[in-house]
Amino acid sequence: MASEEQLFASVDALLEEEPQLPPPAERARLREAAGITQTRLAAALKTSTQSIKNWENGRSEPKEPRLSAYQRLLNGWAAKYPLPVVPDAPAAPSSSPATTPQMQPQKPSAPTPSTEAPATTRSARPTTSLQRPATKPAATPPLDPRFPHGPLAVLDGDSSAYGVHGIVLECPATTIVELVEWTLAESGLGAPKLHRNGKDSDPLIVLTASAAAKLGLPEQLEDRRGLRLAEDHPIVKQITKAKWQLTQRGFGPWARIYRKAQGSQRQCVQLAILPWDALDTRSWPGVTHMEPADIARVLGVYAQRVTTPRGSTAVTGLELMTALRPPTRAVRDEETGNWVSGHNPGSLGVEPLHPAPPEARPEHPVVVNSGWEGGFLNEEAYQWTRDVELLTGEEAALPYAVGLDLNTAFLAASARLMVGLSEPEHFVAPKFYPKVPGCWLVDLSRIDIDPRLPSPFTPTGERPTGPAWYQTHTVAYAQELGYNVEIMEAYLRRETGAYLDPWHDRLKSAYIDTLADLGVTKDLSDAEFLAAMERHRQGDPAMAAVLAAIKGTVKGGIGKLFEGPQGKGYKNGEPWPAMQRPTWSPWIRNAVISKARVNMHRKLLNMAKMTGMYPLAVLSDCVVYPSPSATPLDFLPYAASGKPIPGGFRLGLTPGLAKLEGVQGMAWAVDLMEQGYNPARHIKGDGHDAVFEDGE
């Protein structure tokens, strides 16, 4: 038996050990529960954002003195945000005489927050080929006890509601009103807020064609322009009679049915109606043809990694910005001592900000009412083709044209991007400050750029012809190239912030995790990466659909920041719905696109310096080079050690790195160029053009 001295010595040895941290996944959960981004945490601990990411994915551990500081922070968060404890599920109720066990097998169901009978769960249909385990199993976050059945369910015509993790609920509803009330009272569906000052996600019910027919919905919408049921439709009347309300979008493919919140308790259900094309095939390829359980899997993974879908991926991308940067927070009233709603620093607030005239559209009231004629910013993505006369004989003799595509280039550009968060102020002949977001009137036409490269200052790649308005990143790049900029006028914003940082971090993680599920991981060599990217489209169709939806969320979210008026009846100078949103922020979109285009040009210029190679064409984030072989490995710059040389294009899966877009013959590319077409648009050769759509 051990002596007392030996026992004390063992205990003292334990006390002298380094502080023990919670598991990596719990570290990430605690930080997200506190609403702190990885970038902000890195600043507090005086380390890099990459170090925080490594600590949260288990690749490395902090060392002293950061170790103790990090443990102290995590312990404080753990006390504030403990793991939810889900009670043991009650035993399954015995089947009633009307339903035999063979017809309706039961399995335990976690209790719902409702005081009524819990939702009945049923055994799922046989597993389909889409439900096989992912290459890298995704970590399942702990369920919130308020939402034991996850964020959403797919309702089929046989009353089966398929949720996440294979759960199947029995939904007795036969009308839309009954469905809404069942969802709120019995389903146990919903998702916790993404930010401590935000709101929980409303439950989503996805209706298959058979479910929609059973609930009395028409097979198609007759109003193909407005995409909604008529106000006198029986279902709309039924909803109104039951004292429920519809949003201004009405009852369309994405219908939101609600009652006014009672205190902090929201009463709202989102419906997505598949036969009405709620899931666009470009953003959700193949999903509408999947089995209900597989649709639930796709949408469930997306909800876990991004957020519960709230409309198109464009709408969801915009809503995600607000969910991660809520406009308000609780503040104490100095006079009364009561807690009231106040502005949340770093957000866009609850009221829309006015654009500066050069940031707006010609039809915007700011422009029409002021008679503005001073021109507008033209910060758009590249659509440039090199003059075929500038091709050398050596280039034309190369056998291949190889297209490189930058992964989610606009997402990469949104990282650590400072943007304006207050009203613009006008300045005359100010000094240029490269860290102040805004728009600047300056003449950049005198800067000489090699004609074999596009100009970095215009989307067409043509040289500017005189003074024009530019976003800060474009002017800063002119300064970087050695030009002394002289500003004539500027519209600047005093309040600034990295508004898109949490949006970037969440979507980047979702993108990388989903690629990992498809077999594309960070530990691959460049040759292995190209092979994995070639195979990933033939991998799990469910995860391929999630990846496409994440890309659509990035593209559409940025595009929605500058959404214009719609409808034939619109007249210039009239406000339109999109511009009245607090998130309508063309200056933020300008900043993202300007930074992305400048990043592209910097790589093009560095490639020319390092390799002597010049592009044939650029379309947004796709660039085509002449190549001696059908692989970019033969023309990308590598050091003698085999490592990629920084500054040029590098292969990899993270946002901003490149992947192979497509390969064609050089004669094919030259032929297109001679006809005035852009080879980057067609380099894939699979019928899908590399088109810039709303943000990428």
C-alpha cells in the first residue's frame, strides 16, 4: 500500500502539470457561444488567427503564458455557457388499438419544450446510397434542449417528417394552420442563435410535392411573376382566419407564417415548398430529386455549418450577416436603470444608411433628387481578354490553355476587410488614407500597365481615360504600384469595422469542412489536391450539394448588398424594397469586389515577374494561361525545395488559393479570342460557363 508521503507526492506532481484545456471542439463551442470571432480572440491573446484555429481543431496546443490565460478565459465562458443537458428520453408509448406496431414502429423521443404530448418519432426508411457516412464524419454539436429534433424537417405525403441525424417524426397535420401549430407546439424543431445578441432560428418545414398536395397547395403557382398565392386563395384566408400573418413576400416558395412575439417568445415557422422551386437547382444541384431523408441530411448539414436556410442562398447569405452581427443589444438606460434596446457596435444598425451619390445607382433617390452628374463607381469583377495581336509566336505554339479558378475569391476578400458603418461625409482634396474605407475621385489614367495584363482599375481591363471614382483598395493599389495619387474629392465614413469577419470565418469553415467530407483535405500535396478535386464531384452527392449551396451563399450574399429595383412599373427616384433594408450596402460590396480584383491583379503581375507568363483572359476569379502541358504544375512557380513561391497563384483548397478550372487546346482559345469571346467563360467545357453572378 502506498504511504501518505507517496500519495502527497503524486498529488503535487499533478498540481505542477500544465493547465488542462477542454477538448478542441468545446473550445470552439465556448467561443461561439460568447459571440467572439477567432480574429478577436487572437488579438486578445496576442497571437495569430491561425493559432486560434489550430487550437480549436486540435492541430496544436498553446504554450505559456498564453496557456494559462486561454484556460482562464475558457473557464469563465464555461461557467456562463455550460453544455446543455438533454434529459433521458421517456419510454416509447404503447401503440393504440387503431395503430399496430407493424404499421407505426416507435422509438424514444427526446422531450419537447411543449406542455402537450411530445412529437411521435418513427423509424426511418431504409438508408439510401446518399446516406452513407461522409469521408470525414462531421462533429455533431450538442442539441439544445429546446430544439431536441434539430433545425428542420422534410415533410412527405405520408405524414413522415424527416429531420437531422435520421430522426423521423409523425406529423398529423392536414392543413397549413395545423402544420404551423404542430411545428411550434410539438415538433421540437428550431436552432439556437448564432450570436448572444441575436435571435433563435425559426423552425423550417420543407414540403415535398406529395405533402404540398395533401395540405391543399396547388401543383404550381399561377402567379409566375409575383410567385405567391393570391390574397383571396382559400389557404391564405385560412391562415388569416386563424389569426396568423404572412410577411410581405406572401405565400410563395419560401413562406413565413407568424404571430407577434409574446415577450421574447417568437411564434414563426418557415415553409419551403419544393414543387414551387424553393431550392434553386444552381445552388442545390440534384437535391429536389433526392429522397426526403436525404434532403433533410443536405439541409441539416448546411444548417449546422452555415445557418437554417431562410430563402434562396442569396437571401440566406444576407441573413447570416445579420445573425452574426445583430443590429441591437441590451443596454442599461442611465436615467431609469432599465435594460433597453441599443445599437450593437460593429453592426449596420436597424435603419438603412444612405449611400454617397457615386456609390448609388442612377435610379436611387439620392441621385435623382440631388441631380447628381458626377459619375459612379464601377467596381466590378474582371471581364478581360488579351488582344490576340499581343500573343507571341512562342505562346501560340504551346499546346494547351489551362484555366485556374480562385476558391471563393470574394469570401477571401472579405477577411479582415474594414468597411464603413456610418453615413458618408464629403471632403474636397483630402489626403489619401489607405486604411479609410470610402470612395475617391482621382485620375489613374497616367499609370502604365503592360498591355499583356489587364488594368487593375477597370473591370474591362482597359486603361482609364480620365478622373473616376474608385474604392479605397483600388486607389491604395495604385499607390502600391508607385503612383502618387492626388485626390480631388472623397466620400468617407468615420465609423468603420470588420463587419464581414464572422461571416467570413463561418463560411470558410463550412467550405473547408465540406470539401474534407468529399476527400479534399489540407494535408494533400499539389498533385494529390488536383486529383482529389477531379474526384470530388463524383463523391457523395449530398455533400456536393452542400458545397454548391455554400458557394451560392457567398455569391448571393455579396450580390444582395446592391440589389436593384425589380418590376416593369418602377420609376426612377422611387424607393424600392431592397434599398430600405439596413443591409443594403453597396459600399461594402464595392470594397469586396475592389479587394478581390486587386488581389487578382497582384497575382497576375507577380506571375509575370516570376515566370514571364501572361494570361490570355480573366473572368472574375478565373484566369487562363497558355501552358506546355495539361496541368498547372508545369507553369506555376515553385522553389527548388518544391514549395510554392508566395505571391503568385498557389494550388489549395482554402479561399483565395487556386484549383484547376478546365483545360482546352491553345488553338481553341486563340479561335475564341479572334472572335471576341472570353476563353475563361468557356474553359470548363462541360456546358457550364464561368459566369459572374451576384458576387463571384
